[in-house]
Amino acid sequence: MELNYTAADEAFRAEIRTWLNAHLPADLQAKVLGHRRLSKQEFLSWHKTVAAKGWVAPGWPVEWGGTGWTPTQKHIFDEECAGAGTPQIMPFGIAMVGPVIMRFGNEGQKRHYLPRILDGTDWWCQGYSEPGSGSDLASLKTRAERRGDKYIVNGQKTWTTLAQHADMIFCLVRTDPEVKKQEGISFLLINMKSPGITVRPIVTMDEDAEVNEVFFDNVEVPVENLIGEENKGWTYAKYLLGHERTGIARVGGSKRELAFLKSVAAEQQVDGKSLMQDMRFASKVADLEIELMALEMTVLRVVSAESHAAAQGKGGPGPEASLLKVKGTEVQQRLTELMVEAIGPRALPFHVDRFDDPAKGEAIDPLAAYYFNYRKTSIYGGSNEIQKNIMTQMILGL
């Protein structure tokens, strides 16, 4: 298994880096690198810039607007984007529902939705979790009752990321309450402007409303918005989660944040010395860097295996996606913990209105909010405890 980059890979990396240097706006880059919050328009502006180049969906087939890149090239692209400080391409359309539509949707759904995902016309959100149905997702209660050519949807979703911006939501709904819980679930595409949908923000510890509750009160959804077969939605949901978990590792982003952590620590003075000269703190950073290096090697092994599988017409994430999700999120959380430890008193309570407007008061370091926000990473995409169960069953056979 080859883990070293070839000369062609390095030439590809240089091409990506040159383009990013020419097209990433400096003000947008500064906000990302400074851990500032971005608006919907800023996310969409970068999405459209990358889409115009033809690079916004590198994992898609060429016939639907993909790049035709190998898994290794896609990994290099992700790493270079993270290192440069680009805004995230929202994953809900490109990396989550898009692959489901391509794999399980009909031709009409593909022709309608995929171009709109690609060019940023539709902003998607994910309707999976419910109150009492998070880790045990199959216990969901949101009900879709078929009446002629429509489904009538009633229920509630929660922790719905950026639903306040969304045009569409892909939803797991219960269409048969009489069978085994995994066998009575369907996968619906729902217009967020439909009458009967209410979005209510949840203000979290970082003083942001990134997540929401979404209520469905007799919402009418055309039957043509059903993906695949009725009551087969659990199969499609598992396929989607495999793609989501693979992307959560975010090695490139963690490498960038590790460099940032070192620079922050180098600026802090403890007893007349840089914090990075403090052996106890330096040891923590070194331990984390070793964990990140091991994670990167594991990702490269998975990428190499995917490249070989793709060459044979196979592919798709397996149980190793759970391993990458667990270790990747542990590294991300540890990075934010050490950042807060490094800035010390500057991590005291903050007010979000003072982040980007100096007129409202003394500048406040955003790293405390960043720390709070990253408490979620070990939970979304299936909690790390659930991922360990998956690995136990599918890898160890226990």
C-alpha cells in the first residue's frame, strides 16, 4: 500500500494551491483563520466561486458535475483548502443528500436536484435527530401518512444545523408504525417554505443559534419527493451517514489548527518564558501532534484503499468511517481545549456582539466560543460511543 505522494500528486497540489492563492478573498480568509462566524452569503459566495471552477463536488461522478479526481487528489484538495483557510463547503447538499440522490433517486430527482445542489441554488439541512431519538435514531416518531399523491408530515426534528438558512430538508419519517422500527422509515425531500413548517433557534453555550428545532404541522409533501422505496429509508440513511463520518476526520483543518495553537502558545508568557517552553504544556502539544500524525497516516491508508477499490469499480465508505470519525473528533476537541488553556483569562465569558464590531467594546478572543462549539463533534454524525459499537461489530466481529 503506497502512502507517499507521487510527483503527479505534488504537481496537482501546486495547481490547487496556486488557484486558491489567486481566488480566495483575503477578508474571507482572515475571518476563517480568526475563527470568526460567517454569514450565509459568505458561505454561498465561496461555494459559487469553487463551483464556477468545477471543483465544488470532487466526489461526484463527472456526468453530474464531479471532477473525476482520484480519492488521493480529493484528499489533497481538502487538505489544501483547510490549510489556506477557505470557508467550508456546506456538506448537507454536496456530501450528504447529493450522493443519496445519485445512488437511490430516480432520474427526475437527479435532473432536478443535483444541478441545484451543485450551483448553490438550494441550501439543504438534515432532518434526522428528534427529542429522544438521537443516538437511537431508528426510534424516531415524525410521521408521514400517505394520502393520495401526498404525504402529510407531523412531528419535530431537533439540532438541525443552519435550518434557518435552508431551502430544503432531507428527512427521515415513519411511514409504517406497525413493523420493526428500522423497517418503517422513509426518506423524504421537503421544501422548507412549505406551510406548516416552523423553525425555532436553539441558542447554545457559544451564544450562537447554529442549530434549531424544526416543527412539522400537517405539512404536505408530494409523493414524488420520496427517495427510493417507501419504508426503505433506513438503508439510505446508513449510506448517507457513512459519507458524513468519513468527512468528519478533517485532518487538514486539524493541522492548520495545530499550527495556530503553537503560535498562540508561543505568544503567551509564563514566568518570563513562552508557554511553548513550559515542559508540561509542550508535552501536551507533542502528544496531540503524535495523535494527529497517526490519524493522518490512517486517513492516507483509507484513501489508498479507496483508490485501489475505485480502479476496480468498487468503493464507498465502510466501517473505517467510524474509526476516522471517533479519532478525528477527539483530536479536534483536544485542540480547542489546549487553545483555551493557552489564552488563559482571555477565555472568560464573552458577548457575541463584540466579536466583529470594535465599537461595541473591547475585542474579545473568539476561542472560547470555538471551544464550546466543538463539544458537538463527538455527538453529531452518530455519537462516538455508537461508533465504537459499530467498530466492535463490523471490524472485530464481536
